[in-house]
Amino acid sequence: MKIPNEVYNVLKWVGLILLPACAWLVAQIAPAWGWENTEAIVTTLNATGTFIGILIGVSTLSYYKDGGAE
């Protein structure tokens, strides 16, 4: 499975920067605001980031297995 470069770059940014930052932010501010299910929200954000990381990892392996940039 190869992901186009533009999609790869967006997924990498979302998976490695945006979702972990959002998870941290929710974990910090949710108790102050009295939000319910904070743990479930943080877990979902982190799991989604991990899933995206796996997808880009599989894409990277596929890219190099096929000889990289040709």
C-alpha cells in the first residue's frame, strides 16, 4: 500500500503532532471544565494517532520494498 506524498505528509502531521497535542490538551483542560468521559476521549485520540502511525509505517515499508523513488 503506497500513500501519495501529499496524503502521507498530512497523515504524518496529524498522527505525530496534531492528535497527540489534542489528547494532551483535552487531558489538561477537561477536568477544569467538568467534561465527562475525559479518559475515553484521550484514549480515542491516542489510538487514532497510533493507527495513523501504523498506516504511514506500512506505506513507508512498501515504498522501500518497491525500490524507493525510481
